[in-house]
Amino acid sequence: MVRALLPLLALLAAPALAAGPPTEAAAVPAAWAEAYGTNQGPPAAPMYTPDATLWGSVSRERTIGTAAIAEYFGRTRPGVASNTVTLGDYSLREIAPGVAVASGVYTFHRRMADGSASSDPSRFSMTFVRGADGLWRIADHHSSRLPAAR
């Protein structure tokens, strides 16, 4: 009986991310971080508008559109067991009805298959727009490594 309930319990314990982007702009950064931590592109892509632009920390080119963004976040990272991101200090403000901007810092954490780990402090800016469905999505996202302190 318990064994039969395990799949149901797993579904109930699944993150709320499956519901899609949040209805409040303030929830977008945390929802994005959760999607990023899945290490898969499909959960991250719905966080973006269909024509979104992403300037990723490890890309020399812009990534445009949800299909390309899904590919960017879902790419194979040889030797990497997991990637997560923790949000640091950031500000979020609604600059016009249905448009909000967040900027600040976050840290990418990488755990390698051999057990070693690394962290990359980075900075970001995200522009969010509220769709006709009432959900907030990322229209523009810039991420870059934080320069070393002087």
C-alpha cells in the first residue's frame, strides 16, 4: 500500500513551479532560481516571454526566444552533477503598469561529479512583463560574473 502511494506523494511534494510563472513580480526571481536548479531547460523556458533575450554568464551571444533559452539552460555540462543559484541582495521595482525590473547579485553553485564544488558570484538584471494571462515573465535577462574585489 505504501509503495503504491509513493508516486502520488512525489507529485504532491513537487515544487509549485509546475504551475508556471508567478502572478506577482516579486516572486519571479525565486521562481527563476528554482527553475534554474532543476538543471533542465524546459522548466526554465516558461519563465520567459516568447521573444525574450538572455545574455547568459557563460555565453558570448544573446539567446533569444523560449526554445533557445530552454536549450541554453538544458545544455550538457560535462562533469557537472548539479547547478544551483542563490539570490543575494537585489532590488525590484515596478517601473510602469505591468513592467518591473530587478537587479542585484546571485551566486551560481556547481557540484562536480567528483564531489568538488565551485561558486561564481554574479550580477544580474531582469525585466519582467505581466502577460494578458496575469503571469509575470522575464522579457530581458542579463547575467555576468561579478568582478573580483579590489
